[in-house]
Amino acid sequence: IHFLDGTTARTDLVRLNPNVDAYSLDFYGKSPRSLAHYRESGWHEAGSGLVAEAPPGAPNVSGQAIFAILMHSYPYVSTRELGRRLVAAGYPLRNGALRDHEAIAATQAALWRLTNGLELDVRPLDVPARAVGRLGHRPARELRPDSEGRVSWSTTLPADRTAHLELELPKAAQLRGYRFTLGERTGRHAVTVRLEQSSDRQHWRDVSRSTITVADGHIQPGPYTQRLGLGSTVASSVGTGGEQGHRYYRLTVHGSTDRDGLLDLRDVQLSVASRSRFANADPVTYLYDYLLTQAGVLARTEQAREVAGLLGPFRSGPGALVGADGGSVVDAQGRPLRGPLPGGRPFYLRPGRVEELPLRISVTTPDVRVRVLAGSAVPDGPAVFTPLVTLTRIDPVSVSYLVDGAQDLAHDVPAGGTVRSRGHALSRPIFRPRRSEPSDHLATVGPRTSGP
């Protein structure tokens, strides 16, 4: 996986004996080169060295956010189910397919984002990092690409002069083609567009067979598309990494030779010749964003006003299952919520009828908890190796509440979960089953302690 600062890493689950699959909590941690002993520890002991080794501005380690990431990813959730959830959340996952190693890579990257402040490189390769319009000796004009990487530029086009639209990609890449449309302001004169490439933005050369010519008097909006030949934008070969393209491209536009004109370029877009639209594999990038959103680290840009007639908002610990007798559990837009709830995300209740208040809801805590593992060179020795994190099975706890809509009140749910209400009351639990002891199938790793 590739990080925004240029750092790369190989990822996999850390497998301990017996049958424990864990993730790393510290990118900068020390890996054992011989037999190591891992025991369960508290967050303070395992994370004591994280902030000191992390770059400036690294976020504080959040046990609840880490729990939410593990609860919503592999191996707790199958890759088939993860693929279904990504598609349902609007990510353009091809065929809804997600592989084990892609899920592991995304999960590990999300954890390192929390513990070390390392940000995965999620920049689309076809969205220019910088776009500049140039015309002769006039000052360059900075342009802003949209979210899909499209750039628009309007300028005068003096007779027998050349206009340049320079596009700087996030990293060097080969192109499959380019496209643009001509706006209505474009003059009724011939327009010739060709593509050029550069490795240093100083020395430019033409891309073969990249020219598009619009004849005088035949200006149409388009779109105009030009596919490029295989290898036409190769800059160099990089050994086992294959052939590398250029980072800088520009459209060179000629107008009329005998009269001034206008150029109105719209929706200029480069098509990158890559299996992935991002520096990392598309599924890794999508799942990384999804997991951080579920953990409350990233906020989805879609914000809609709350629907009238809902009770809430309420909040629960990550992974809780919430049900309502005589009503439904929904989000702020009134859409039904099914399955474990993301940590920190509010939920609402929609009564079947107002006269049915108070409404009975049930909250079931997750059937797993987080275990933080500290590694030492000798049994019960000081922690010197990379701290790890894993999930272990426990018996869930179900609690019922009455919601009467009266006043502000917060009530703790057993096993670390919390349900909070603003503007509506949660009564005391009317049913509290006896809590079973957690299963002990990982007891060989170390003594059991409380979760985050």
C-alpha cells in the first residue's frame, strides 16, 4: 500500500499461536526476529510509544474507533458481505468483488491512520493536482479541477497564437486518451488541439496521433475524444514496475491564422491507462474510506435535513444491534438501519403511531470485544515489540428500554456500550438478563482484561 507521504508497506494479518489473527497497532514498531511472547495488556501499555514515534499532528488513539474498524471489516465480516456493504454505500466496486488481501490492506491502513497518523494515498490518478492556462507572455491562470478531474478554461485566442492548458497529475502515469467539449463562446474558426507530454514541465514533446481538428465553420459542442496508441506516453521503463508515464501533460490549441478568436474549453479530462483509478487498488481505497467513515473519523459529504416525526437522536457503542417494538430504527433521513450500528453515528426511532408511546427498544451489545496484545522477548517481560490488536468472542448482552419522549437522559448499556438521547428519555431497563462470562478461547495469549 502507498501512503500520501510516499511511504509504502506490505500488509498481512499477524498470526499468533494458537489461531489468533491480529493487526498491527504501530507502523513504526519493532517486529520480532525470533520467538516472541504476546500477552493481553491495557491500551496505555500497548500504545505508550505510538505518539512519540508518529509524525506531528497524529491523532490520539481511540479505542472505540479501533473497535468500530475491526467490527466492520475482515475477518469479523466476510469479504463477500463487505463487498455487498460497499456497493450499498455507493462505492463503485467492480462486480462487488473484494479479496481477502485487499480487505486486510485497507483495514491495516485505517488502523495506522488512527495510531500513527499515516494517511493512505487516496488521490485519483486522473484528477490533476494542478491545472494552469497559459497564453503567450500573459500571467498564467490557475484553474480548479472538479471532483471527476474535469477542467474548463475560457480565453481569447489571438491570430496565429497558441494557448496551453497544463495538467499536472498526482504521479507519473500513462494515458489511454483525452476528451473535451467546446463551449458556446468558442469562435467560428478552425481549432486544432494536440497533446504534449513532459517529465520536468520545461521540455515538451508531442504525443503521437493525438491531434483533433475542428474545421472552420463546423464548431460543435462535442464531446471530442481522442484515443492514444499503446505506449505513446511512456517515459521510461522501471524494471519490475513496468513502464512509467509522464506527470505533466498539456493541451496545445491553435486557432485561426488570420483573425482573432475565442476559446471555450469545457470538461477537459485525461484517461489514465491503469487498472486502478488510485495509487492503491480501487477496493482498498473504497474500503479504507468506508471503515474510517464507520469509525466516525471521516464524515460523508452528503448532509440532509432531519425528517420530521422522528424520536432522537440516540447513540450507541459500535456494533450494537437496536430493534424497536411498534416502530423502526432509522437514520436522520428516515432510511431504515439494519445490522450493527457504526460507533458514534446517531440513530432515530420512528413510532408506528404517536399514541403507542412509550416505545420499547432493545439494545444488544456486540458478541466480540477488543484485545490489545503487548509483545516481549521473554514471558511477562517488558513490551518491546509491535503492539497488536484482535477481536475475541464474548456473550452479547440484551437490554430493553422504554422511550417516552420526555427529557434529556443518558443511560449506560452494559458491556461498555452507551445509549444517549437528546430531547427524549430512556427509562431504566425493564429487562436485564444475567451477563455470561466471556469465552476464554484465547486465554493462552494472556490474562483477560476489560475492553476499550
